[in-house]
Amino acid sequence: METIVLSLANVQDTFWASFAGPLAGFLGGFATAILAEPIRQRLFRAKLKLEFESDQSSRLSSPFLARAHSDDFAGEQDKYHVQFIRVRVRNIEQYLARSCRAFLVDIEKQNEQGVFEQTHYYDSIQLKWASETQYPWHEIDLPYGVNKYIDVIETRSDSNSFYPCTEFLSSRLGEELLTQPGTFRLTILVTGDALDPQAAKLIFWWGGEWTTFAVHKE
């Protein structure tokens, strides 16, 4: 009887041993198939860097912009000076950064005690890519080492307001806020496919006229 029991035990051991190797191989291959793509994306992906320098590259003046005065006077044009405040975006890894978009995600205003408080801007609205004249608010791909700029704010000689360079003006972002002198903090977020989002904060002092402002990165 003891011999029979030992024989059955040996059969069971042989049975499980014959399946253990293939089962482990199957599970290992299954796990590898599931994890391979996330690991590959983590190891071989682009990385963005947002920069702002108080120089000509981040503060651009355009001599004139022309626009039709009205439909009845198509030949009559208004001309005005405009200044843009820009943030530079660079892809610092040697992999293509796909479908990049920029958003204005917050506007705060400094109170009398020097503390930034939330304004009534609670949206995330796309900012435009500079020099993309046809589709400035579409996503773009950023190759390694290429400088690209986001237009964040513009001021105009025909207005006492500053304007975020968003795709549209939020109904919550009224003219009253944009004309009031003061110090604002704007948060810009840039993201893309399989990328870690990158944020930058600009401190913008607005004096109430198109040339009376100062800006720096926090």
C-alpha cells in the first residue's frame, strides 16, 4: 500500500512539474505583453520644458496689425501696435513630443496684503501657438531641440486692457478684470500624448496702458 501511495505522489509531482514550466512561461509572456508598452513609453518618451526670459524672445512687438473697420468700408483699415508676452517650450529629449497643447488654467490677482487670490476665472482654455497663423490653437508635434513659443498675453495701443491669447474669451473673464491695474499670476500648462504635463507661472504687473507692464516667471 505504501508503494502505491508513493507512486501516486510521484505521478502528481510529475503532472504538476510538466505544467509548471509552460504555465510560468505563459504568465511571464502575458505580463510582459501587458507591461512592455507602458515601460517603453516611460523609458523612450519626450519631455517638455517651459522657459521665460525677460528679453526680446519672450516680449515681441509687432509694428502694425491691420483690420477692416467695418463691412461698409472694406478699404478702411485701423492700424495699431501690439505686444505679445510669450513662453518658450522645448522638447529636451530625443523623441518626438506628439499632440502638444497649451492651456491657461488659472488667473489670480494680488490683494492689498500681497497675497494672490483666485479671480472668477475657473476655466482651462487653450492658448495659441505663436507663428501658427492658420491653426494657432491646434495641437502640434515638437521635435527634439526645437524652440516653440506660446502667446500668453497681448496688449494693444488702441485699448486700455490686456488680453489673454486664448481661443475664446471666457464669459467669466469680464472686461472689468482685464482693465484694472494690479499684479496677476497666470498659470500655463502644456501637455501632450504620453507626456508629463509641464506648468509655468507668470507674474504680470499691469499699469493700465499697453506699454505700462512688467512680467517675470515665478
